[in-house]
Amino acid sequence: MLIAAHPFGFPRLGGSMGKEVTRLLDGVEVVNSRNLLRRQNEKALKLARSLGKAEIGGSDAHTFHEVGKAYTLAAASSLEELRAAIRNRMTRGAGGLSSPMIHLASFSASIVRKLAHRS
């Protein structure tokens, strides 16, 4: 399955997918909890609907507290049923955005890791 992950998240604010790529897509991630602005998810939802693609949610968790913050709703109880729901565009992205403090904490941790590797 081919899903466009957070197509309007930083640094991809312009949504630069070509027509060939959008034709191949099974879905678009319309709720990503790591996006900084709700508008980024709203633009992704408009894209999915304009292309007639499945709507997907994903937490993109960088910390334990973010797991499950965003998710995909589907009437499915197996991986095959979930794939079928995506192919048939019977899914919805749901959830919310992570706290700005979570973003700050994970960004700070990445800097510390990079500095530690330089030593």
C-alpha cells in the first residue's frame, strides 16, 4: 500500500507530489499528531478528498506519550480487512495534535544525541 505520510508537514509545506505519484496512492495521512499546525492536517484532508483517496491517521510517535494520539478508524478486525477498507476508501483519520512541549522535548533529545555522538 502507498500512503502519502503528512504531505503538508514541515518541510513539505507545498505538497509537491506529481500526478503520477498521486495516481498510485492508496491513501493520504490526514491526521498526523506530529504536525505543528491543525491547518496542515486540514490541507491533507482536502487533498485526500479531492483525489478520492483513503483517509489515514497516524501518531508518528517520537515519545511514549504520543503513541495512539492519532489513528485510523476502519471497520476491520484483521490486517486484510484493514487493507480492503483502505482500498475501498472506507477509513477515517482521527485524533489530535501532540503538545508543543512534546515537540520541544523530542527536539531537545535529538540535539543531545547528536552532540553525544560527536564526542
